[in-house]
Amino acid sequence: MKLLIRGFNFYINASIHVGFAVIALVGVTLLEYNLHMPLEVLAVVFLSTISGYNFVKYLEIKRFLYGRLSGTLKSIRIFTLFCIGLMLVFAVELSKATLLILGALALLTFLYAIPLRKRKNLRALGGLKIFIVAIVWACVTVLVPIIASEMEFTMDCWITFIQRIFIVLALTIPFEIRDLEYDISSLKTLPQQLGLKKVKGFGIILLLFVMLSEWVKNDFSQSHFICVFAVCSLIAIILVFVEAKQSKYLASFWIESIPICWVILFYYFS
């Protein structure tokens, strides 16, 4: 049992679950637009998500990249380096357009974590953190599949892009609420600026927009709307009841499992 718990904790702490959540959102885009994306792109997205998240999460822990580490962090470091190496192997097979957008997102992730000016990074700029995360997720899970599949951009694609930003913003709010007592005031996170009640309301308004905007798509699909409605309703319920004191795996596992539930639901109804 202890070995199983340790394995599950490694799965969470090494950002593997986040990687599957991102791949699930890519899958939603592929199903919605009936796209066929090279497996190499999926592999790079999955591996770069793990590498990027571990880089951002553990950079502030001294000597994550070098030096003596605890057993868990050392294992995560080795795993991350393995993911980076494997990612580079698959990356050589990607098109120039796909490499360009993934490279731009990698640079944004780097600037998010590394302080360049006055010892500040993008993460430290008040109020930007949650929006940067949402934009990066939307680019990876909407723009990358469309570009890699060589599909022409339509108005529906851009609506999906905006919807994805709003959904990720709503999904990120419980994490911001969880970290409320740990985040320094200079971060100016949404819960810090709006308070718990208003930030929950903000998230629900975003979800309402997502559901309403589904109706204005030229290629409206009733089955997809049902899935969007179900996912947005689930996130809204979580927002209503979530508090700063959460169970250990509420945000890091259950909430991050919602994209996986979404793609399974969409696949079932499509």
C-alpha cells in the first residue's frame, strides 16, 4: 500500500497528471474539428507539459537542477531530464509552424519562471499569473492541434480558443483559492483582489459565456454542447463549494481530472 501511495504521489508531483489533462484538452479539439494530428506532436505536447510544469514548480527549490536533493526531488529531476531528452527526439519530426508556436510558448514559460529584470519574472507581475497559464493552455490545446493538422482557421476556431481560455481560468480559480494563505500580497491573485465570493462569481460568469458562445458557432453540434454544458456545470458546482482549506488531492487530482472526463464524455457522444 505504501508503495502504491508513493507511486501515486510521484504521478501527481512529477506533473504526469497535468500532462494527461493537457492531452485530454487537445483530444477535445481534435474531436470537435475532426482533426488528425501526428503522434509526434502529441508526444511533444505531453513531454513538454511535464518538463515545463516541473521547471516552474521546482525552480524555486534550491539546487533542483544541480546539487544534493531529497529522494523525491532527485527522482523528479531525473524524470524531468528524461522527458526533455525524449521531447527533443520527437521534436525533430515536427513541422516548422508547429515548432515555432511551441518554441514561443516555451519562451513564455521560461519568462514566467526566470527573473530577468529587477529580479522579477512574469509570475511576479501582479494579477497576470492566472491569465498567462490560461493563454498558454489555450494555445497548446487549440492552436497547436489546428496548426499541426494544417487546418484553416475559422471563426469557430477562435471562439473555441476564447472558450478554452475562460474554461482554464475557471479551472485555475480553485488552485488560487487553495494557495490564498501562502501567496504573498504582491502577486495580486484574483482571490486576493476580489475576495472569495466575487472570484467564484467571476468564474461562473466565464463559464456562462462559454456555454452561450457555443450557440453562435457556425458548425453548432448538439452533442458537443451537451458535453460543454456538463463540464461547465461541474466546474461551477466546484467553484460554489470550494474553500481555502481543501483535501489533499482536490485540486491536484480531481479538478485536473475534469479535462480527462470531458474528452471521454465527448468521445462517447460523438
